[in-house]
Amino acid sequence: MRRREFLTLLGGAAAAWPVAARGQQPGMPVVGFLEARTPDGMTDRLRAFRQGLKDTGYVEGENVAIVFRWAENQRDRLPALAAELVRQRVSVIVTTGGVAAHFAAKTATTTIPIVFTIAEDPVRLGLVASLARPGGNLTGINFFSGELVAKRLELLRGLLLAATRIAVLVNPANVTNTETTLRDVEPAARAMGLKIQVHNASTSGEINAAFATLVREPPDALFVGGDGFFNSRRVQLVQLAARYAIPATYGDREYPEAGGLMSYGSSIADSYRQAGAYVGRILKGAKPADLPVVQASKFELVINAETGRLLGLTVPPLLLTIADEVIE
């Protein structure tokens, strides 16, 4: 079996997709889920998405079906996958995993409602006319990963008071996220008296190469930019940071859950729950043009204290007090 066929099958199994679109009950609406990444690590997010659907009266397999299309981190596949969902005449398309997925769906249809989860400003990107009244057929959830860059750096400095040199890892293939990260981290670093060195990686091999450079020129800490590809490679990133004893901060709690040192950011799972609720409202007749883009209101600081001890760090009591979760 070819790898792509296997991952497609795995995606269906991992997402617990009990009802195929062709086998749905008569009149059952179908939700198309377009994701730029793979099913790996999506269990909690999809559970939250289904909870959002359930909160609005929809249960997969009972009165709604979901079809998944995974681009497997190959952005060039997204337009064809989006077009495939349009041909299936799904009732709503959900887009996650990065800007490319949103635009692929937007290009594929001007009539089917689209619900996105996005870290960037959807108005600046041209996805919607305004946050309050999106217009067109798109709306969704904005979880602010870019706007939280300065706060993440501040919390990292609170943990490493003597730090002066911070390495910043970004994905140049994700132009929008990279521009936002660097736009925010550079002035924040200057204000704190920190020097930053930017490293690029858009493949697993380039991540390894970036860490090889960090070993030769050790920074005091590593700041990993928010990026869907990085999230899909979080185990690799966390293991490399541990191997070379580099304290690192991330934008998603899934990193410290995998052994990373700390994270600060919006609750991504909550954003998926809100996306599910929006899909339910649309299935009941609401129009995307009239549904304001929801801005994240739940933020969380997660610290892996065990990783801190392995790195020889003492987490200040203040950080432990304000942390939403401390992993022992």
C-alpha cells in the first residue's frame, strides 16, 4: 500500500470517522474538513471540534457526517483537495493548519460556507471584510499566535533572568507567520536587552541542521515560532532541545506535553471547539457573512517542571503561581 493511501486510511481511523459520506443517512449534512497537516497529534483538537458540534446539536454518525482531507504537509495538494470537497457538495468546509488551506478553500468556492481557525489577522490577509461582519462565505476563529510573541519572550526571560542571546526558529515557507513572528519578536527583544539570531527550517532535515548550528553557537534559549509544520514535528523539536540542553519556549501546550520546557498561547483545542460550534450554527441556517470572527479569549501558560529540572533550571515561584498547568 502506498504511503499516501495508508495515511488517508489512517486519517479516517484516527479521526474516528464512522460514517462515510456515501453511506450517510438521507438528508444528513456533510462537513468537509481540510487540514494542511497529517492526522498525527490531532486527536485532542478533533475531540474538541466534535464537542463544539455536539454543543449545537450535531453528533457525527447520527445527524452529521465528516469527511477528512489531509494534505500531509504538502501545501501544493490543498487546491485539489479543496476542489474535491466542493465536488462532493459538502454543506460546510472547515480549514485548519495554515493560511494555504484557507485560501485553497476560498478559491475553490464562493458559495459553500467556510469556517477557518487561523493564527493571523484574517482581515489583513483578505479572507474577510471585517471581524464584526466578515461578508462573503468565510468566518472562523482567530487564536492570535502572532500577537502573543512578545508575551512569550517576556515569560521566557522571567525563567532565564541571565539570558542575553535568544535563537529564534521560523519556517520561511510559511511567509505570513514568519513575518509576524519577526516583526514582533525583534522590538520585544530590543526592549529587554536581548540579542536574537534567526534560524530557518521548513523540512525535518533543516530542523536538524538548525540545531547543529545551535550546538556550534549555543544560545541561552530557543524561541520556536508558531507554525503548523513545526507543530507536526514537535517531538523532533522537543527531543533535539533536550539532547542539546537548550531551554525552549513554544506557542502550544502540546510541546510541553511532549516534553518541551514551556509554552504560552491561545488554547488551540478551545479554538477547534468554537469552530465546531460555528459549523453547527451554519448547519442550522446561520450565514458566515453574519457570524463575527471569534477572537480567542482563553490563554494558557504550561510549564514542564520535570524538563526544567533536567536542564538544571529552577522555575521561579511567580511563574509556577501564574502557570495554568505545571507538568511534574
